[in-house]
Amino acid sequence: MKAIVVTDQAAGTAGMRLMERPEPAAAINDVVVEVYASGYVPTELEWPSTWSDRAGRDRAPAIPGHEVAGVVAVLGYGTTRLSVGQRVFGLTDWHRDGTLAEFVAVEARNLAPLPGDVDFVVGAGLPISGLTAWQGLFEHGRLRAGQRVLAHGAAGAVGTMVTQLAREAGAYVIGTGRGADRQKVLDFGAQEFLDLDGDSLADVGGVDLVFDVIGGDVQRRSANLIRAGGTLVSVVGPVESRPAEGLAVDFVVEADRAQLGEIVQRVRDGRLRTNIGTVAGLGDAVAALNPAGRSNGKTVIRVRP
């Protein structure tokens, strides 16, 4: 099969190549998915799991990409609830070869049915962004109606999901970004916009939940805004600054079939829009994954027409 392969961590995305690789086999409780579209996160090449397995063994050359939408091609022994030919989407294991390939082996429990009226590109753009927003808001942030949410990076793939899901839950959302992001952030449902380059975070006032995708000084200043009993939720590693009278949680997103079902249903009925920035074919993937400028949307590789 054809796949995007990375062989040298030091080279980063410049070390990506489109190559021929062996097709994966289905282990117990696995399925092999014929990939139609794959989502990609730009920081993947910095993750230790891209370069080593759970035992710490080197696994280069590796195939990146951990979001998939496609069709079940093979069932592994013991696999239930899925069938050959079924449309699926989901989040694959961090330590296994990924989805920037014509086929990928995935644990069946990490996949959910993809309805026929949802395009494969849309399906591939949902798992990490949608599950990160869902788990950060509702599992870790314990969001309730009427609360105030500060969503950093609100023009990005995760941030637009955070804004929409928080608004649907009855929260008041303040989105942050650069000045050029203002209209996009408001179009995705934020009631207010704050320019991190020009406005003062202190002007936001108290909030009940901060959803942090930036870290550093922005995180430190945000911690001071959290009301008693509020939560700072971070996806950028251990929290350095904790709110005086609240909680701080950092987490890594996990696959969840039921949550994927909730998310894709919201896409179907128009309550949730994806934020896809770049779509390219597998032959053009290396160039698409090395953008010349800043991108404020999800990069999706269409592996098959």
C-alpha cells in the first residue's frame, strides 16, 4: 500500500515521504480499515509515541495520522459490532502506525459508525477536535448551563468545537485569537472575542472554565481569572499555574465510541460545524503537511476519491 512515512525525528515534516509499505494485518479485536480520509495534527512528530512503542522500542519508520474515516475491509478474531463494508470513523492508537495510508489496523472499540450522509473528509476531521472539546468541557471541566467559558485558540480546529459545544450547553463563550481571527471566532458562536496580541486578558473578568490550547504566559494569566470552584482545562501538558480557588486539569484525549456518536449526530442535524482548513490528496500530502503559512483549520488528507 501507499503511505506517508516519517523516518527521522530531527528532520520533522521535511523527512516525510510517500512510500510503499506492507498492508497491516488485523490482530485480535482489530479491524483493518480501507482509509478514505485521514486527519493530521501538526505536533504529531513531537510526540514520543510517534517514535517508540509502549515498551520504549524504536518503531521508525512510522506512519503518522490518528484520525480516520473509511470502510471496514477485514475483521480480526473476536471483533464484534462492526462488519465488512461498514463506513466508520474514529481515533487510532498513538503507538501504532497511523492513518496516512491506504489501510490502517485499528482496535474496533475505537471506531464508530459513520452515517452515509456524512462525507469521509468531514468524518476524518472530527475525532481529535471533537473528542478533545467534548472531554475537556464535560468530563474534566464539568460545564453547566449559565457558566462563562474562556476558549483560547477559538479559531482553530479544537477551539471552534469548544465554542459550539459550550454554546449548545448554555454557556457564555469568550473566544481568543489574533486580530484577524475575530470574525471567524464570532461566526462559530462566541459571544465575545479577545485579541491576545492587543487586548488585556484581565478585561475578561471572572470565568468558570478556561479551555487552554496555548500554555505558557497565556495559561498563567488565565488561571487568575477563574472563579471559586472553576476549572482550568489544558491540552498542552502539565498545568504550571493553578487557580487559587479552583481546579486545574491536563488531559490527553481518548477514543470513545459513544461520544463520537454524539458528535457526528450534531454534525448531521446542523448543530455542529467542522473547521477544515486544508484538504489534499495522498500524492500531495507531504506539501500539505508542510504549510508555508499559519493555518486555522484541520488538515485532512483524502486518501481515496
